Amino acid sequence: MQVSRRHHYIPQFLIKNFADADGMLYLLDKQTGRIAKQRQSPKAIFFEMDRNTVLFHGQPKDHLEALYAALDDKAAADLQNVLLSRKASLEAVVSIVALASSLKWRIPASDPQFGRLKEELSLADLKAEIRPIDQANPVDLNALNQLVDSDAIKEAKRILLPLLPLFDENKLTDIHANWFIHSQPDERFPSVIGDCPVLERPNADYSKLEDFIFPLSATDTFIYKHGAQKRIKSPIFTIQKDLATLHYSTRYVACMSKTHLETIMQMYSVMQAQNQVEKLTELLFDFIA
């Protein structure tokens, strides 16, 4: 069986929600400060070749990518239902939280921290364990230890790590009680999507998920803030959200509108000159009542 190679760290179903009627987007490369001349398809952006490929017994395997694909299919259906109904059961909220938490660790920006955690955290720390299929047979401890120490298992921790916040029932209940969707129907300001798609309050605890802002489409943003009144204080929030996305993105930001993307770039340059960019996350959550 052929091993897949083009691995999206932001799923294509999510990227498509930010594309224009032709299914295309303008792509900004932060490293060059330039917007690509040609519009890009969701297939052509936010991916790395062989990102989720691991060697197992010397052979390349894409089981992690296949697992991401299965999880993405479930998340895509739940997200679409929430966008259409503006309602969500606890199960649907858990699905969106799982997607947000997964993206937090799936993106290249998380690689340095994950590189440390995959060595430090045991499977038990991640609420997981490896068991033999037939538990009546004695366990080959040497083979088991080799498996646990393999690159395949270490890389699998990138999928297990985002599940930890889902074990906090109190937090999930709080998110279900306090989430809302903010809509911005003005076609002049379609939301951008970057390679850091979830904006979270500063959080040093890898097992937790704090207040977060998660743009779901060019017009709709999922917001969780503890104790929120579920409203936005000012329309400036829309611009601040896009500025924060640009700031925290490692390299790429995309938008259906080239004009809006250029405007965000210009505003960000002004904030850089005024040494204000580090306040973006703090200012952003202040706009949420």
C-alpha cells in the first residue's frame, strides 16, 4: 500500500471554510513579507511532506496520518452542524474542544515543546498503556520496552497529548456553559487563518486548555471565556483577532481577500513599530464580555 506524503497540519476541511467562492485563498509568507501572486487551494497550503510519517522496523508508515484523517472526518461533521444550528450538545462541544486542542499540538510551532514532552512523558502520564492482545500469554518485557521507546510510539504521543484536557469534566462543563459563536458577516473583513489557528490565553500547563478563540470560518469564530456574557464589546475585535493570528503564526497566513490581508499586514507593521504586538492576546480577550 502506498504511503501518503502530503500531511496537512491544519485539516483541509477547516481551510476550505476560509476560501472564496472558487475555493481559493491568498497566502502570506511572513518570512518574506509577500503574498503569493497566485491564489492557493486548501490542498496546496498548511502542509509538510512526510510530517506524520514514522519508521517502524525500518519501513515508513503513515498510520498517524490515517488516524488524523479519521479524527478530522468526525470533527468536520460536528463543526458543520454547530455552524448551521448555532447550537451544540456537550458531545459536539467536546468535539470542537478536541479539535482545538489537537491543532494546538499538531502545528509546527509546537514542535520544540512537543520534542521535549515526548521524551519526558510516559504513556501513563498521557492516560494510555500498551497491552498484549492475548493477556493470558506472558509479556516479553524487552520487546515491550523497545516498542515504548520506538519513534512510532513517541510520535503517537502528539495525538494523545491533546486528549488530556478532555479528562477535565469540570472544564468541559464550563466550556459548554460559556461558549458562543461570534459572526462577522461584513464581506470586507473575512477572517484570516494562520498556521497557529487557535488563540489561547497564555498557558504553561500542557494538560490544560485555557480561554480560547477559534476561528471556524471566514465569518464565524468559536469563543470560550470563563464567566463570559457571550458578547463582543467592540467590532474592533474582528481586526484584533486577525492581528493576533498574524502575530502568532509561525510562517503562513491565508485569507480569501487580498485587500484585507494587506490591511492586516500594514496594521501589524504599525503595531510592531510601536512595540505593541506582545499585548495582542491580552487586548483580544478584553474585547470579550
